[in-house]
Amino acid sequence: MRIHDITEYLDRWAPPAYQESYDNAGLIVGDPNAEVTGVLVTLDATEAVVEEAARKGCNLIVAHHPIVFRGLKKLNGRNYVERAVIRAVKTDVAIYAAHTNLDNVVGGVNFKIAEKLGLTGVRILAPKSGVLSKLVVFVPHDHTARMLNALYETGAGQIGAYEHCSFRVGGTGTFRPLEGASPAVGQVGQDETVSEERVEVIFPAHLEKRMVTAMRRAHPYEVPAYDLYALLNENQEVGSGAVGELPEALPEPDFLAFLKERMGLKTFRFTPLLGKTVRRVAVCGGAGGFLLNDAVRAGAQVFITADYKYHEFFDADGRILIADIGHYESEVFTKDLIQQHLLKKFTTFAVILSEIVTNPVNYYP
């Protein structure tokens, strides 16, 4: 098993195309063709974690946070980032990160928080637009089923909890093969009429090249007629944050105690209580203040996130209860999420959790 086998599997789960523009997800250090000896899963790939991986015989670290977030111009060990990269290179330990791309998918970081809280009916809080495309292809009737199967296998036709979604309408195609053509139907120099279907499928925009390749291979014509459209539709499977419901409504004080216990918190910050019961809860691992208005619009009584500044707490403005539980604390269970996902596929080598607490924040007893 090679490192690229692991990273390609993770990329299919949380496509790099879904990372935010400022991010640096993917294979950051290491040879993708190296054979895997073991995987160490962590939140942060610090120098100490790299040393732990080497000590435990793991030559691949899968982290949530990219150790290289901004461009490196020198590598001389002046800071913790450079030291971690240098140590990784020296010990032949590869580092891969699934960051905002893992935040932005169903079943990702925010869904893990929702799972910890026992939320039901969990969905994306702020779905993304501009990440879907549509393929329209004209194909002879007797080749429609083959065409659709090829497109479905490539990732088309998935809408929410439904798969194999398409639209088909019959019509008539006309063409005249010119000199040099090798037509599957008709003869050179003669007008031809064929009973065809217009087939439409939606697909994730980042799969466009694969989709067109699959379409061409499945199509009987030498030159298929097709159209590609960029869509503005929101993709309900991709986006920021998550929202769901508690099995039973709780008074705010009871919910805060429940939150502390479920997330294993020592302490956390929150805005003034509003005297409401809590049933709908919005969450965003890490710094999620940008989603406050989305949480309010979703009808949530509580918004759980991290990294709120003093003045930002005022933005709650009596509309919602904000609970800032800490960046590390909101994302620490991402390690379990990644480990569980890898163990579904790979069982021939160890996939272990780092024992190092990388949280840079401490709390006085």
C-alpha cells in the first residue's frame, strides 16, 4: 500500500476542491509513492507528533490542520513550522492534511460534533453554491442506459439522499458525415436522422474532466454532442457548519451542563442566557463566527463554535446563545473521525491516534 492510495481515498471523502481559498490541504510533505508502514492521526502535525510517528513506526501523519499554512521561503528551523517540516523530511515521515475540505462535507468535522451531542436531522448550515455543474448529452435511445451507468459510476446524479437522478426527453438528431469521418451511424456525404434522447445529469464541478471522459467512452458516436453548464444551485451536501435537533428540548442551564459533559470541556465561554429552551443547535468546529447569522436564520437557539473575540459576543444581540468552547476542544474528535474512516478501508497496517495533546491553550485550575 502506497501513501497515494491513502491520500486518494481521503481526497474522495473530502475533495480538495472543497477547501477554502486560503487553505493548504493535501499531501504537504513526503513521497506519495512510498510504501505505508503505519498512519498516525492527529489534530496538529507538530515536531513532537512527527517524532512520535517515527518512534511508533508510522511514516504517514494524517492531520486536520496543515502544518504549512502560508508559504515557506526558508527552512532553517527558526519556528515550529520549519522545525516540524525539517524533522519530517529527516525521518521520512509524510504529512497530509484534511482541513476545510473536511469541514465542508456531510459526515465531516461538524457532523462529528453533532454526533457527540446526539443531534438528529443533521444538515449543512450554510450550503455552498457554484460547486455543481450539469452535463447534457444527446445519445441514441439504445445507448442511454449504458451512458447513464457510466456517468453514475463517475459521480453524477447524486442529489441529497437520492442517487441515479437524471432527466431524459426524446427527440431527433440530424447530421451529415463529411469526408474523413468514421460514423457509427449513416454514410459519408448523406444526411442522417437518428432517434435520440437528451440526457441531463448534475455532478460535482471538480469531476468535470472525469465526467467528460466517461461520457466519451460510453458514447457510440465519434463526435458526441454535449453541453456543460455551471450551476448556481446550492449543494446541500457541501458547505459550512451543521445544524440539528436535540431529541428533547432542554433549559439553557441544563444544555450548557450537557455540552460541557459531552464535549469533555474544562470550561467555556458563552453569552447571556435568554430564558429559552434549547432544541435546535448549530455548530461549527474552529473559528465559526462568520456563520452566526446563518445559525439565527436556521432557527437555532444555540450556536457552538470557537475563537470569538470580545466585541463579537455582542453580535448575539439577544437573538441566540453563543457558546465558545475553544478551537482545540471543538475539533479534537476529528482524530476519531479520521481514524474510523481509514479503518473502514485499510486493515493491513496500524492506524493509531496520537497521544500528544497539541492544544497550545492552557486553563488555570
